[in-house]
Amino acid sequence: MNGADTMDTSTLKVIFTSGLVSAFAIRHPYQRENKKNKVAVDRQTTREKALLVLVIMGTIVLPLIYVFSPWLIAANYQLPLWAGYLGAIFFVVALWLFWRSHHDLGKNWSPTLQIREGHTLVVNGIYQKIRHPMYASLWLWCAAQALLIQNWIAGLAGIISFGIMYVLRISDEEEMMLEQFGEEYKAYMQRTKRLIPYLL
Ligand code: SAH
């Protein structure tokens, strides 16, 4: 493959790093608010904490090692030009969805499985379309990571780590919501899908 058919690695790195900075900027005000809210029900098990560390490694630490050091260079791969553009489009959609779900969830957001004091069930805004828009945004994010970070280790670490967390967490989260909100959540589950409207 000659140089013109691929996107320049430093361009890809700049796109990825600015996406990561944007995601931090979006989350920051909610994270600060979240600390003030008292926890009423805590399902934050050791497994949940371990999963969070795994996802931070896969989506932040390994990509940053790839961007700022030469250590992972032996595992690089090269994708055609379209992959860079597709990754950038996925990234923008993921960031929008990330912002939108934080905005609509408001004070009810927490990084692990918890119910806050005064927790309300959100079924409006983006939550009217799907039950897990924040996780949908992270799936898109991880797909973008594999397209932009063309490296077998740092590129795929996102999909693998978040995939494991998603599979292990999703039914526990819905079970917790069912226990907390009963019939209201049951009805909400019946009229919505998890990640893609009408589909999945
Ligand atoms: N799974 C959701 C939220 C992720 S944040 C999404 O992907 O958009 C995780 C926390 O959000 C959970 O601990 C739970 O307390 C809370 N939560 C999940 N769905 C909710 C809803 N519809 N209304 C209010 N809180 C919700």
C-alpha cells in the first residue's frame, strides 16, 4: 500500500487524542456533580471495580502509550484511507451521544452500578429511543478506536475491554433498575431496545 492510500499516522493520532480530550471535557462537570450526590444502593462489587480498571486500561492507558511512545510499534497495522474517515465520523457521533446521555441522565449518572438518593427513572430525551445510549456511544467509540489506532494491541483493547464489561454488567444493571423501579422499568423495557432503536 503506498502512502497516499492510507491516512497519515500522526493525523490519526491527533484525531484520537482530541476525541479523548473532548470526552473528558464532556464528562468532567457531571463527575463533579456526581460526587455531591449521596449513594442509596451500592452494587459496586469488586468485580465492577476491576472491570472499570480494565476499561480504563483498554480505552485510555494503552491508546496513550501508543500515541506518545514507540513501545507498541511492532504491533501496528495499516488500514486504507476510508478507515480513517469512518473512524472520525464514528468518533463525532459517539461524542454527541456521550454528551446527550450525560445531559439527559443528569444527577442519576454514576460510573458503576449505584442508585443515588432521589434517583429518578429517566425515560425521556435520548432515553426515549434506547435504554443504554451511553453504552451505545462507548461501542461506537471503541469501533472508532480500532479504525484510528491502527495497532493490534492499543487499537483492539477498547472493543475487548468494554465488550467484557458490557456483557457482564448489562443484565445486573437492568436487574438493579427493575428492583428499584419495578413495573415502570418493566414497561420501559418492553417499549425500548438496549442499543439501536427497534433493532437490538
Ligand atoms: N446504561 C445507561 C446508563 C449508564 S450510567 C446508558 O448506557 O445510558 C450507569 C448508571 O445509570 C446506573 O448505575 C444506573 O443507576 C443509572 N441508570 C441507567 N439507566 C437509567 C435510567 N433509565 N434512568 C435513571 N438512571 C439510570
